[in-house]
Amino acid sequence: LPQVVIIGRPNVGKSTIFNRLVGKRIALVDDQPGVTRDRRYGDVSLLGLDFQVVDTAGWEDEEPDTLPGRMRAQTEMSLKGADVALFVIDSRAGLTPLDEEIARWLRGQNVPVLLLANKAEGRSGDDGIMEAYALGFGDPIPFSAEHGLGTVDLFEALRPHIEGEELDEDEFEEPAEGGEGEEEEEHDSSAPLSLAIVGRPNAGKSTLINRLLGEDRLLTGPEAGITRDSISVDWQWTDPATGEPREIKLVDTAGMRKKAKVQDKLERLSVADARHAIDYAEVVVLLLDATRGLEVQDLKIANLVLEEGRALIVAVNKWDIAEGPSALFNGIRTALDEGLAQLKGVPLVAVSAITGKGLDQMLSAAFEVREAWSRRVSTAALNRWFEQAVDANPPPAPGGKRIKLRYITQSSTRPPRFVIFGTRLTELPTSYERYLLNGIRRELGFGAVPVRLTLKSPK
Ligand code: GDP
């Protein structure tokens, strides 16, 4: 088995890390420095990555600020034949002179070094992690052995060394569009909502926008909004549920440009118009025309919105002149649920740009759907659900060999992305992927927001 050696000054959490990796409480853990005496070995299968981990006694037995040759020799020996050194620091305590001394020494050893910033739960370790960059071992891996955080990051960092190959270019990389990954800021639900209103010509986009802006206080001058050059207009909508004003940024849509310009474009596909607005929006309202129902063109726009990873709402406009409204509504509901798989359950509201009916409901739905689109589920909660979902309906065993689903993590939000680790995942049927996606949507409350799922098989 490939070998990973844990190195670090006393009390940074080496034994806890060892235990966390090996998965058994076999090491003696104590707050007192110097409790770990012997070199210990344990077999690890980290998300399917198999290796042996070695916990060194190297630095423990001596004065923290000296590096006697005997201990150095000990650790040096354990490094022989090691594939990776896992250099552990305490991100809450920050860097100490001994950390720096170990770092210097490690640089002289002929082994790749990964820097593990332990005790990084919460925010208390942020400074320590920043400091750790200065050690020159690349990005520190934030980790919490105690809380079980950072497993996937560690896995990803170890993998190329253990498998003796560089990662494929695109593997484990966050998809470019919208994926902020781990560095993303927590989403602030009071931030202005970027909203686009799209739809076929004549669906009533301009009328709707005028109605919305006319009712509410413009934050920027009115000219800024409705002129041909404008990109967006900020305004406040008073949420009737709370009485609180909420800020909305209406982003560029054909409906916001000068009427003449819109007319020029009537011949063009409204899909092309929608594309532009979608780029800047968090939530997109697809406006249908109640006198025409749901048409193929509408489904194309809806599909585009979801492909771009934006949250979608469907609003049926001109409800004031709709014929047979309840049958119409149910018909559209059914068509959406049974049309594109990803449209199932998408919020649907009936509105009238002329009378103002349904507009509050539409905007409430927009804020709600942004919430789901921005939500992060803890890895613990995610895996509780995952284990139960896999137990309830185990994956098939093509050719008698079982597909193993080990672990799930949410890699980003806006839109939510999930990564599942396991073995033989290339053989997982798409129906099973759909089963998991439906579970994420229904049981973890993501509803109809576009959710991405990636399968990762080590090896
Ligand atoms: P756009 O091309 O999507 O911007 O559509 P417009 O806003 O120009 O509206 C097209 C036509 O539909 C206009 O004649 C509007 O007066 C009409 N219209 C828009 N919304 C409504 C509505 O809620 N009810 C009714 N009855 N007519 C509407």
C-alpha cells in the first residue's frame, strides 16, 4: 500500500487525524503533548482511496524548540518509502517557530508534502490558514479531524500522489460557470434579487415591467430604467407577508428596451434575447401568454434557463382575459411536470400585468426559489440522507459486481452541485442518477431548482 506519513509538532491533532482516517479508536488521544509514543500504522480507505497512514512520534518526545538528531532520525526513517508527508498545523493556534522549523526540515526531504490545516472548523482558523500559505507547501487543506470536515479536500489532494498520476485536466475542477466552490461567500438573502423576465414577443413583458416599476419606488431615476441603453434597474418591492421592503434588480430584458427596438426584434428568436438576460439573473421569470398557452418556444426558453443553472419561475400572464382559467392552469401544470424532467414542480403563478393580480405571489416565489438555489446542505445531513436512500434502493450489480456509492458532498451553490464518490460509477444507470436527483430535490428541499450531480470514481 502507498504510505502517507503524518508529521507535526505536538498537539496539532495528529492522533485524532490518524483515528479519523483509520476509522477506529486505536490511538491514544490526549490533550497533553507527548502522549503519542510509538509510530503507528493503520490501513485507510478514504472515499475509495486505499493507503497506509503512519503516525510519527518524531517531534513529540523532545523539547518543543529543539530538534535533536535522534528524533529527526526517527521521523526521517518513517519518511523513507513514504509517498506523501502530511504536515499538520493547528490553524487556530497559528504558526509557531517549531512549525517553521519542521517546514524547513521537510523541504530538505525528498518527499511531496501536503499541508493539513487542522482544527479549521468554524471561522476561528481562517487566520492560521492564511498564515500557512507562507510555508510554501501550496494551498493548505482546511481540515477538522474532530468534526470530520475536509475529507473530500484531503482525498483530492492525496489522490494524485497515491495513484502516482497527475489528475486529468478537468477532474475535480469546479465547473466554470457560476461555481464558486469552497471560497464562495455565504449567500446573503438580503442582497438585491437579480431578476430577469423573459418570454416570447407579446407575452406582456414590457407591460409587466412598467406595472412593477410603476407601483414601486424606483431607486435609480426612471429614465435609467426604461431607456434603451439600460442594463438594469433597481427598485423596492414591499413584501406583503412581512411589510418589509425587499430590493430587486431587474436585469436587462427586451421588455425594458425602447418599444421600437423590441418591435425590430419581433422576427428574431426570443431565445436569443432571453440568453442575454439569463446571464445576469439569479432568478428568471418565464412569462407565458394565457391566450396562447404553453408553446414549444416557451419550453425552449425554460430549458435554456435551467441549462444555464438559473432558478426558474413560470408566470402565465393576461390572466384577466384567460378563457377557462382553471383548466388552462391545470393543463400548463401538467405539461410542465410531464414535459422536461427538470421542469417538474417548477413554481407556476397566474398573473395579470394589467390588473396586478398575482404579482406579489410571483415575487415571493422568486425570493423563495433563490433561497433554495443558494442553499448549502451540511455534509453530515447530506450523507444521512444518502445512506438511507442507497439502503432503501441499492444500486444494481452489473456482471455480479456491485457498484459502491460511498459518499456525497455539495461542492457549490447557485446552482447547487453535488459530487458522489464511489466505485464503478461509470456503470451506474441514468435511472439511478435520476432517483438520487429526485431525492435531493424532494427530500432535501431543492425543489425545481437546477441541481447538478457529478460522479467520481477514484481509479
Ligand atoms: P412584450 O413584447 O412581451 O413586451 O409584450 P407587451 O408588454 O408589449 O404586451 C403585448 C400586448 O399584450 C399589449 O397589447 C399589452 O397591452 C397586452 N398585455 C400585456 N399584459 C397584459 C395583461 O395582463 N392582460 C391583458 N389583457 N393584456 C395584456
